[in-house]
Amino acid sequence: MVDTTKNTKLFTSYGVTTSKAINPDMAAKMISKAKRPLLVVGTGVLRPEILDRAVKIAKKANLPIAATGSSLHGFLDKDVNAKYINVHQLGFYLTDPAWPGLDGKGNYDTIIVLEFKKYYINQVLSGTKNFSKVKSISIGKDYVQNATMSFGTISREEHFVALDELIDLL
């Protein structure tokens, strides 16, 4: 199993609550236990190797997809439930317990984020961490300190292996 808990060194020293480093098995358990999970993907998901894995994760765990940036067109012919939303707007909506969600069935309890610029998604998750009860799991290749749980900073090759392990465990 790939050790995705390494390289979680933080560059802050003011005592913030930071993300728990997790391996694919823990991520799979958390995704499986979630009552209303949502896979949130950034434009980086359009890399063919990542897009294929994102589709497999969504199908295997029956996850709706919030496609941000320009990522929606990657999912149009993949037979998944993907809808476009701006990631900043999504971060704001997730803090509102009365938000009906992308499908009108209510807010989400867990979001799984994949393929964002680290510093970009970190700012969005800062809001959800501090102003909501929504749990966030980052399964990208960079450690995201404002997620509830995150893979550590790993190489692209290790990231592919970790995502494959996650898919197998779902």
C-alpha cells in the first residue's frame, strides 16, 4: 500500500487545526460511511489518467460530481451524475445547512476533493472547516491542511497508485 501520510509538514506555527493525514483505506472507509457525499473536482481532473480514476471513484461509490472550473466537459459522455458549479460558490453554499444541494435533496455531509491547486482549494476549505460541519477529504497529490483529512504530498506516480487502491477499496 502506498503511504500517503508522508510529507505533511506545515508552514504555519500559530496552532491551527490541521488535516489528518490518511491512507487510501481510511479514505475509502470515510467515503463509504458518508450519508451525503459529493466528489468535487477541479480542472486538473481533465488529465486522462485522473479523469478515468475520477469516473471510477464516482461510479463505484455512487457519488455525484461537482465539476468546477472547466472540468464538466470531461464528464459529459461518462454516464456519471456531474453538474457544474463554481468552487467558491460551492464553498459558500456548503456552510449553509439549508442549502438544497445540487440535486435538491439537501446539503452534503462529506466532500471529496480532487485535482485542485493546493493553495486555491485550501482557501475554499478554510471556510467549510470553520463555518460548517461538512467533512472534507482531499485525495489529491498535495497535502491540504484545511481539509478534515488529506493524502500527504506525494509524487504523481504514487498518487495514481493511491487512487487505484482507493478505487479497489470502495
